Amino acid sequence: MAAALLAYDGSTIDGGFYSTVTGWAQHAPHWLDQVIKTWSALGLGLFAVFMIGAWWQARRADSVVMARVLASPLIVVVAYLVNSVLKSMVDEVRPCQQLPSTVTLETCPAPGDWSFPSNHSVIAFAAAVALWFAFRRLGWVALLFAALMAASRVWVGVHYPHDVVVGALVGTVAALVLAPLARRAAPLVDKLRGGALGPVLGAGA
């Protein structure tokens, strides 16, 4: 209970660093702020593109790889649901509400839209780690963009640093637990490749 009460005011954890980052944003070139703001708002779509690209590449790979690729969006959904439970357990006020003097690039979410952990970070890291199990090179690229997504949420002022760090951990752990299990669906992928879904799933290796 004590830990939960502490989390209601995240400024006691790393509010100082949050203020430093948002201060950097206020003094950064306008074009840079606009790029980061746009990325923060729309960047999650890139991870959907990564998944589509992984699916296309997996059409020529063995069924274990295709099973892992197909599991990646499901892993993201599970990670998001787990994070939703955490959000409901820890009603942390957004930093832009807790520290009203802060000037943010993005409009502060309404009261009741809790800050901890960051949904964007959870989704980005769950997707990136899940894809890493299918294609290492793509996974590393996705992890880089996941880190940029997490950092952008602090830069635009809607999350504390600890929100995005814990969000990254939630997404990563969810993928680390679930992605290895996807290989069990390889026999099903083999069967589907021999049926009507053959053109969608590809012929495999």
C-alpha cells in the first residue's frame, strides 16, 4: 500500500529529471520538437509496418518463424492488457497535471488517464522483442525505435521517466515469456500452409 500511495505523485521519484527533459524540449529547435511530437503521436504505426514486413519475409521461412511472427500482435495485446491492470492498480497522476508549471509539447491527458506505466512503451517494446525472436536484425531495429518512442513520451511531457522504463520492462517481459511459446504453433502453421491459407502464409523454407 505504501508503494502505491507513493506512486500517486511520481514527482517524488524522478520529477526533477522530468523537468530537465521538458526544459530541453522548450529550448530545442522547433523542427526537432515537431518531429518528436509527430513520432510520439503516430510512431506506433511503424511497429505494425514492422510486423507486416516480418510476415512477408516469413512466407519464405520455416513454420517456427511464421508462428512467431503471427504471435507478435497477440503478444502486444496481452502486454497491453497486463499494463491496463497495472494502471488500474497504480493511479499515478500525469506529470503535466502534478507539475502544472511545466510547459509540454503535447496536450496533457485528462484527469483519470493515469500515467504509470506508459502504454506506448509497453506496446513498442512488446512488439520489438516479439519480432526479435523471429528476425534478429529486424528486432534490433525495432528495439531502437522502441527506445525512441519511450524517450519521446517524456520529451513531449506526458510521462515521467520511470513510467516509460517500467512500461519497457512490462512489454519486454511479456514478450520474453510468450514469444518462445509460439513455436508450439508451428505444426498448425504447417497444416494451414497446405490449405486455403497457403497463399497468405507462403510455402516456407
